[in-house]
Amino acid sequence: MSCIITYQKSNGDIFYRPGKSTYGKKVGDETSMGWKVLDIHYKYGDNYYCYNDFHKIIRKNKQTMKQKIANYLCNKLYKYR
């Protein structure tokens, strides 16, 4: 999973860094270099989403996939009867 993390330096500069994980990083935390984490956006498809929107999309996708699998198995079961 890739993401973009927004940091603020101690002198007030704001910058973005792409990353592959957010292990141990939360909004409001400070890094060892004194940078404050302002925001984290996660990539899904071609777009980046904030934490809440990203997890809503993931939950919806999981529900859709479960329904598709259930339909497939049900159709397969009744096809051979």
C-alpha cells in the first residue's frame, strides 16, 4: 500500500513525502528529525484518500467481493442439480 504523508518542519515548512507504509506514524506524531505528521493519504486505484474514506472504500469492496463469492458458489451448487 502506498501513501503520501504531509510533514511540517520545525521552521514551519510543509512538504509531502511518498511512502510504502505508515508503520508507527499517526497524525500529530513527531519524527526523530523533529517533523510533525500533519496528514496521511492512502492510495486506492489512481486516487489518494484520507484514512476514513480509504477504510470505507475497503469495507465496501470486501462486502461486494463476499457477495460475489456467495453468488458464485450458490450458482455452482444449483447448476449441477
